[in-house]
Amino acid sequence: MMHTITECRAEGNYTLWLRFDDGLEGSVDLGALVLTESYLAISDADTFARVAIDPVSNAVTWAGGIKLDPEMLYRDLASKTHAARH
């Protein structure tokens, strides 16, 4: 089952707040990711803040073709949410 991102916004310190179609919501820290060579293009705070949701693939995107898979983000957020409950 594919999960659809319904809302996405950039927050401080390279964190994305996300809401999915099943109601799961919360923040995902991308700080370590944006410091890798593949993602340096979004390491500027102003660029990172211009995050969008691709209407076709539902991926989180930035200018220059940088995309993050919604399923990866969902799993990350779901595992944190599950861990916080236990």
C-alpha cells in the first residue's frame, strides 16, 4: 500500500513535518542526509525551505531534481511514532 503525503513543510535544523493520508504525522530529521554529497544542494536553509510535494510521484522534492521517497519517510516516521508509544 502506498502512503500519500497530504502536507509537508520545512522546519528548522533540516527537519520536515509531514502528514500522511492515514493520519500519521510528525517530524523527520534530515540533518545527516543533507550533509552527504548527493544532497548538498539542499544544505542551504533557504533552499531546504522550498520543499514541495511532486503531484505525480508524491515524492518530497526540491529544485534540481532532488526527491525523497514517501514510503521511506513514512517508515521512518512510523517507527519513531511506534517507539515513542512503548
